[in-house]
Amino acid sequence: MPAVQDLDQDAIYKDMLTMEYIYDLIYGYATRITQLKSLETLYPLESPNHVVLLLMVDDFWKICERLDNKQRYGVKRRILNVVRSTLKKQEYPAITTSLIGTDKIIVLANLAEVLAAEHRVEAETIGKTLIKAVEGLTRYSVKVAISSVCPSYNELWKAYEQSFQTLSHAFTYEKGVILHYADLFTDKALDLMLLNETERFEFELTKLISKNSTADMDTLIEKWCSFLVANHYSEETIKSIFTKMIFNLLEYGVNIGLDSTVISKASVDTTVAILKTNSLTGIQQIVSDYAKGLSRQVKEACERGCEKGFEAAMGFIHTYYYENLSLNEISKVASMSPSYFCRKFKALYGKNYVKYLNEYRIDRAKSLIAESDLSLSAIAAKVGIHDMSYFSKLFKARVGVTPNQYRRETAANEKARPEVIE
């Protein structure tokens, strides 16, 4: 009977060998290990139908925030040992190791003995078994991403990429979730739909901040987060959206005359908190707290007098001039009744609100005509005027020529300008 020490040494040797073996497979160097026949006992490499399960330890970096590298490794090692012993106990044809420097543990499983129609179910069963074991034997939990089944070990590197990509979506889900690559496909980048929806969300949130509608803010933020989850945007994309939004709100706050030092600090602190959090629920609460804090400052500013109320309104107009800004809506931003807002607006600016808004839109259109190659109809829509004949009428009244004439004159002036030689 082999000595206990020999058995321990064999286990350590096998552990180290398994890590190297898995790394060669998932990073595309399978030829290196297939030359060694002695490795065949580790995993049924030549059998068909392989799947990668990638486990991510929930809250790993928060758990390890105050731990040194050795202690951090100990946390992951404990979970890895549970995963390894569970695979052995259940007699799954699978091997596992941790990914160095990450919060992830990888499992390669072979489904050659499973009917094709049951591949997904079997892979998910393995995932559920591991989640249950980790939660039962440690104080930690994990999320699991499962790749598509690949027919040959030569494609395990692709399966690994799929599992890694899938795990990027786990951020929007609760602890203990299992995600399949086949369900998520690929991550959606900041495409046109997302940009349009984000712009709409920011506008609606800014309106609620200006009107101090705190309950509606929570509803809107929750609805927006549900949209991001439904469309499977990744952690990186979601954090990018929210951090950009925070700084847009900061700019809005500065534009309406809030204390830039105070709101700048709040914005920076909020952005740091967003980047550090490890769940969408956490981001939802952070953004809600920030929006409510900003709303309180807007309300306090408006309550200090009529002048501050108009600063808030003008900041809103200059930021969202392209939206449908009704008198009723903009007066609420200023914390005034529509009739009082109209009287005071004309007294302050020498023209009524609608005339001011349209002139501001035309001034923005002039800049776009001079600086871009957009069509005139696109420019009109971009400044919030969707009727071309009405746009032309407003433009001529403000500028003295039609939009077409203005474009021709601008182009002619540009062409006639002498070239500057440096």
C-alpha cells in the first residue's frame, strides 16, 4: 500500500499537471500535450463533444479587498478543492483548475457518453451540482457560464472564449446563475439603438431630477436596468453607460448654476462606486442615491428665488433643446406655475418662451450646417424641428436667408478664405 506522503505528492503532481494541461488546451497549444501519451489518463481528450464551464466567484474582489496575494489564493484554492472533489465524487469525466490572477475557475467536461439532445441538460446539471457544492461547503457562491459543445478538443480554445464572453453578461444577474452562450450570442456594443435609448433615459431622468420626483426616479432607473438586462449588455458596457451619464448630469448641474465643487466631488465619488460595484443592483442603488442628491440641490436652488429657478430652466433648455419641451414641462423645471413662468420669462428675456426656444434651435442648426455634411432635414430633426417647411420659415426669420442659401453662402465663404501656410 503506498505511503500517505506518496499519495499527497501524487495529488500535488497531478494538480500542477492538470493546470498546465488545461492552459495548453484553452490557449490553443493542444499539440504540445498530445505528444505525451502519459497524459491520456487525465482527460478523455480524443473523445468528441467537449464543453467548457467557467465559474466566477461572486464578490471575489470585494471579499479579497483587504487580503494579500497569499490569502487571496487561499480563498480561490478552497473553492477549487470543492469543485475538484465534487467532480470526482459525481464521477463526471471532467478536469478543473483555477485561472491565475482572476476570480475564475475553469472546468473541461466531456459529454461523449451523453445523447446529443441532452448535452445542454447534462452541462447545466454539472453547473448546478458545482454551485450547490460550493455554497454548501464554503461561505461563497459562484456564477457559471457554459460554452456551446465543441466536437473536437482542437476547438476547446473557442469554447473557452465563448464561456468567457458569456460570463461578461453575468454582471446583470443574481448570484448562483447559470448562463449559456447559445442563449446570449454575442455582446451588443454601443450600437445606435443603445445610444438612442440611453439619450432618452438621460432626458427623462433629468426631467425628474429637475421636478424632484423621487419615486418616479426609482421607477425609471429600475425600468432602464431591466432594459439592459433584457438586451444582455455586458458589465463593461453597462458601467460605461452609467459613468458617462453621471458626468452628463454633472455638466447639467454646472449649467444650471449649482456649486461645481460640491457636485463634482459627488460625481467622482459616484463614478468610483459604480466601477467598484459587482452587481447591477448595486449600480441601481448608487445611481438612485446620486440622482436624489442632485435633485435636492436643484430644488434648494430653485427655492432660493426666481433667478435660480430660471437658471435651472435655461440650463434644461440649452441641454435638451432638441426634445419636445412644452411650456408646462419647462415651468415645472423652474418650480413655477406656467402663467407665472410666462410673465417672468418675457420680462427677463424680452420674448416669450416658444420664440426663445425656436431661436436657440435655429442657432444650433446654423452651427450644424456650417460644420457638418448632414442633410437639412437631418439637421432640422436634430434640433427638434420635424417639419421642413416650418424649419425653413423659422430659419429665414432668424437668419434672413433660407437654410439652402445659408449653406451655399457658407461653402462659398469657406472656399474664398485664403489658405494659411504654416
